[in-house]
Amino acid sequence: AGGMFLRLLSDVRWRAVNRKWRGMTCSQRSTSSTAEPHPVSLPAKAQVVICGGGIMGTSVAYHLSKMGWKDIVLLEQGRLAAGTTRFCAGIVSTARHVSIELKMADYSNKLYQQLEQETGVKTGYMKTGSISLAQTQDRLISLKRIASSLNVMGIPCEIITPKQVAQLHPLINIHDLVGAMYVPEDALVSSANVSLALATAASRNGVQIHERTSVSHVSVQKGRVTGVETDRGQIQCQYFVNCAGQWAYELGHSGEEPVNIPLHACEHFYLLTHPLKEPLASSLPTIVDPDGRIYIRNWQGGILSGGFEKNPKPLFTEGRNQLEIQNLQEDWDHFEPLLSALLRRMPDLEALQIMQLVNCPESFTPDMRCIMGESPTVRGYFVLAGMNSAGISYGGGAGKYLAEWMVNGYPSENVWPLDLKRFGTLQSSRTFLRHRVMEVMPLMCDLKVPRWDFQTGRQLRTSPLYDRLDAQGARWMEKHGFERVKYFVPPGKDLLDLDQSKTFYKPDWFDIVGSEVKCCKEAVCVIDMSSFTKFEISSTGDQALESLQYLFSNDLDVPVGHVVHTGMLNEKGGYENDCSIARLSKRSFFMISPTDQQVHCWAWLKNRLPDDSNLTMEDVTWKYTALNLIGPRAVDVLSELSYAPITPEHFPSLFCKEMSVGYANGIRVMSITHTGEPGFMLYIPIEYALHVYNEVMNMGQKYGIRNAGYYALRSLRIEKFFAFWGQDLDAFTTPMECGREFQVKLDKGMQFVGQEALLEQKQNGVYKRFTMFILEDHDTDMDLWPWWGEPIFRNGRYVGKTTSSAYSYTLERHVCLGFVQHFDEKTGEELVVTTDFINQGEYEIDIAGQRFQAKAKLYPFSSLFTHRRRKDEVELSGYQRE
């Protein structure tokens, strides 16, 4: 009966709204919807077809129609809002770690607040606020980090004591709490009704909505969407939007050209109770208890409480035969740990009658962030799915960004952390997804400490040296599915300790990384950097040079053997990619990009290179193992192995030569280390990798050679003020804003993408400047460490956030890199940021609510140590190599 009750309730609610809905859109739908399921035939063509009528599909339709696109058809295989959206707990929460998610949730909250007024559809919007509880000091630090982000974004939020929790919510047991975070503007909604309200507004704007219509596949010609096949005929279209929720994966694979959408559904449980004797006030705040893995909200005088158990049950969605999600099996044994956490948190509930346990599917992604954007393989195929149980919080904002992306070609914020192109094909194996979501779902509640790594789906892409490095104590992290070394544990260290160390303070690897950095500075280290994305672009004539000159901002018409560091910019002058390109011959180029650029950069170039059979681009990432030899003795090791003179006269910096090393030939050696330290990158054909590595290690013994990892690399590059793409640089930062004007040749004699935007910035100045901060009164041993995303204050006013940070073993201080903006004190409008503005301020960095004084610099620090070289020379050499 319980199951019956919920279904009836939602059906009753649906019909009540539906009556209005039918009245408003009678043009699209017959009044007797039961007798004639398809009164209106589908149009033969449309500009956009959206598949999926949940919160995502309706939000995209709503925002597209607001932006003036009217020729839109929304198809839903069952009824609107009858999938995951219908069972969603309806909590709108802005407490998010990732700033783009925070912005989406904030926008959603503001949108839902005025939706009822705009559409006349009751959405059940209720501003109750939310309280996130902390049972440990570490959890409280994590909440404080979120709170300082919310505060600078103008979202009210405070850290409160357990006593204040009891005042706000009298039924909560507070004896095991150390504190909490209160966000008064958070809200509750009925998610199905929000979805209907969005659909109502969209349909008034001309969007056609057809229920009980399922999409069987998407037609593609020459890499573009041309139409969709449905069970009711074909529709020609230019754009297709996949908002199919848990079915998005199958739908992606059902097309003529498969689109990989890595998500997988798990069962998600929550219980509903009958009203309490004294029904709960509807304004009581929602409780999130991450250490107990549960959330609690009021529901019609009773409560609704669910959570994220440690042993989730993945769902099998093969075969899209179930049109609407039926309530899945109740499983009380499975829910038991969450139920006991609930009773610990609210002991008075013992006597309460439980109405039912709801089990509904939720889609999760491999990295706990949602998926949006255009497919890298099919133009015009957009995706918005995989909400990791935050669909109602992100619905409004995500729909808005995707609509902007479709209409303008790019969204109004940097959405790279959510972009579909951050995944490769390797993340779409079913087995991988099933294992990963079983890890991801419990992680929703686990403590996010700096630099944690996923444990499932590992050792997928590895360098040929993996076993050799592993045997020498390598500790691994994963980037784009590729295993990379963090650092090497010296023999005799307690390994277990290091793997378990999760802290916001000084980590256990501090001294290990310190000794690797020292070795890079004084002798020579080897870092395996095979994960870098490597493309070769060549042509029969000048096509390669001409195309690259147009797509890159630096001048690539350099003598053969030279390496150029350059940005691949968009029309606004922002970095789509930041790479090094070596000219191998008159007609061929070798391009090195960051690891996570593999899919994005390939798609960007493929869509913009002329369709010319004489021009070829090849992804050779897997063909080469890359070894980075860093340090003053790298020259000695290499010259002994290659019998070739490698002195600066014969081998200047930013140079590339094919050489033999040991017995192996055809090795591309570049005088560049991506850190600002002296040394060489060796790109070794994969079959020689082991030989060359062994030779380098044997020859290097007398020079004190050792292995090093990416943590040492990060410390080196940050103290040298090097920006990295994906952390510091993104599609919204230009070379002018980060001191890289010299990597742009505005006068190279031909136009390039982004040139106009850069000329304008050169003339009018920039609105943000990339700045280096050295923390002054920060105690490395005792204080919380900066990580990234910390607010920066200038003279007590918020001016920006840090983008990356590391401990500099040279300066014996923490260094943070970040962007500084200048807002008018009265109007809040953005003003030009000048060098004087940067240099004349007093700065503080806010780490979890505590502010530390910092010194701001616009050039790297090395000049303070080496008076031998002139400052401007240092500036140049400091920037040049990545």
C-alpha cells in the first residue's frame, strides 16, 4: 500500500498540474490524452531536438527558448518528469566544492524562486536553509573551506556551534558534533513540478513537447547531426541534446556514430514517514550529516531521509524497455546502516511510523562531476546528464550554460571541469563504470582532502616503465586514465603510513618531495611524463604551416629544430590549449599538450583544420615514452650517452634534435623541462623505453641521479611562476592576463584566431592579472595548507581566487598562484588591473576562514637569489618553458 500511496500521490499531483498544462498547450495536445496518446504528429524538421523530459531536458528547452531559439522539439519516452526527476528528494543546496557547481546551484535557486510567479505552476519552493553537520575537526575544516567560497560569492553562510544547531532544529541530537555550516538561502522544491513549470514556460515560448515518443537513434552525416529516428517517424534537425538521464549512455551508443557518455545508475534509497504527532514545521532547515552519510528534510509534516551507503548497488540499464522508472524493490537490510544513522541523529523518531522506503535510480559519473557539452566526434550533438544525485540543485544553471553553449558557441563561465571532452573512450567501458560508480557513490559523503585518488579503474593506461618504477617505490595518481608518479618512497620508509595520510595540514610526503626537489636543483632527476598528449601534424606542401599559423598565437615559421611555446586560443583570446610545438621538418610539426587535452585538443583541431587529403594529423601519444631529465647534471648524463656535444652552443634552449641514446636511435631530445630548471625532454619510441631508462639510470649514478614524481615538478614550476593549463589557464584567460605577451606574435604577417581580442586587450588593458603570492605569516608545520580556490583579499576586499599552490623548498614558504581583479568599490563594475594596482596592495589569502598575509609578485622570484643574471632575462627564461 505504501508504494501505491506514493505513486498515487505523485500521479494526483501530476494530474492537477497537468490540467493547467493541458489548458495552456492545447495546440500541442488533445484534451483526452488517454484516448488518443498521440494527437499531434511530429514535425518533419526542427532546429533542435531534445531527448528527455526531466529537469535537464525541460531546463535546456526553457533556456533556449528564452534566448530566442523557438524551433525546438522536446521528446519524452514516457511522461514528463517521470524518471529520476520524479523521485528526487527536492533539496536545492549551494554547498559545493567546485566553483562552477556552486555557481550553477546558486543560479538554480534564484530561478526556482521566481518560477511559480512566471508560470503559474506551483513548484513547492520553500526557503528552509540547510545545516551541514561536522562530527570531526577535519569535516569542519572542509565545511569552512566551502563557507569561505560561498561568502565571497555573496551567498549568506556561517559556521555555527552545536548549540546553535539545536536552536535551529530542536530534534537534532548534537552531543557528537564539533560544529556545522548554516546556509539560510538553501531551499526545498517539488522537482517534478519545477520540471513542469519549466516545460510550461518553454511551451508558451513555442517549444513543442511530445510525450510517449522514444528516440531510437540519431542520424549523422559527415560528422554532423542530421536528424533523429523515433518510434513515430523521423525528424530532421541540426542539433540534438541528450538529456536521457540514466539512459544517456545507451542512447549515445545507439547512433550511427557512437557518442561516449560515461555514466552508470545506482539504486538510491530514502524513506518517507507519516506526519509526526506534532507535524514538523515546513520551515525547518534541511540537515546534511555527511559523517553519518545521510540527509534529512521535512516532508508533509513527517520526514524524508536518505543517504549514500558504503556498498551501493549498481543498476543494469541495458535494453531501454522500461519507459518510466517504476519504484524499485525495497531493501530494508541494505538501508539499515542509514536508518541507524538517522535514529542516532534524531532519537525521537523511534516511535514514528514509516510510510515506505523509496528506491530510485541515480546516475553517477567517473569523477563525481556532471557531464555537459558537445560531443568530440559528432558536431551538433550536445549532452547534459550524470548529475550524481544533485540534479535539482544543478538543473537551472546547467540548462542555462548548455543553452548559451549552443546559441553562442561557448558558455558564459569556464565549464571545463564538467565538459564531456574531459573523458576519453577508455572511461566508457561498462565494467569500468560499474566498478567506479560503486566507489563514487560512497565518496559523495567522504571527506575530500587535498589530492585524493580514485582506487577503482586504475592501471588502465601505463608507461612501459610502470613496473620498473613501481618496484622502486613509486606512488601513483591517475590523470585522464594514465598512471603518473606522485613521488618515490625511499626504502625503509613505512609505506602503509604514507598511503593512509589524508590531511588538510602538512602531508607525510613533505620531506620525500623535498629531497626530490633538491636533487633536481643540484644533480639530476628523471620524471616519466609519458602521459603528455602528443600529436604529429604534417602535409605535402605548406598546408600544415599555414593552418597552424592561423590556429596558434605564436609564430611557428621558425627554423627546423626549434621549439615554440604557444597558446591555441579561441575567438575571445582565451586558452583552449597551451602547448609546445617542435618543427621537425619544413612540413611536419610535433605538438606536446597537457594529458587531459587528448580529446579536447583533437576535436578542436579536427573541427578547424581544412578538409585536405594532403594534410594529416596523427595522435602519437602512445608511440612515445617521455622522460624528463631535470637538473644541472642532465647535460653530462646525456652527452655521455649520445656522444654528441650538448653544450648550450650546440644545443641552445628550446631546441629539438633527433639523436641516439645508448643503442637506441630516433629519439627526439628537446631542451625544455616544463619547470624552468635546466634539462631535457626525451621522446623515446616506445620499444626503446626500457633500454634508454636503464642506460640513463646507470650512467647517471656517478652524478647522483634519482627518480622523481609530479609533486616535485609542481613545486618547481609554481615557484618559477609557470601557469599550467587546466589549473591556472582556461578558455577565459588570455596570454595578456598572465604575462605571456612574448608568446603572441601580433605582427606575424597573418591573422590568427583570437588576434582581435588580444589587440583590444593590448590597447585597453586587462581586467585580471595572474599573480604570484608568497605566504608570509604561515607556519608550514602547524597551519592549514593552501590548496587551490582560496579567496584572495587586497586591502581587506575580495579580488579573486588562487588557482594552484605548492610549497617552495627554495623559498621555504608556500607559493600560491591566482588571478587578481579590480572591482569598483561603489558600483562593483570591473576595472582595468594595472601593475601599480597589484604592487600597491596589502594581500591576504583566506584558507578555511583564516587569513594569512601574502606578498604579491608579477615576476618569478629567482632574481632575488641569483644576482648574476639580470631581472628581465630571468623573467623571460622563467616564462619560456611551459
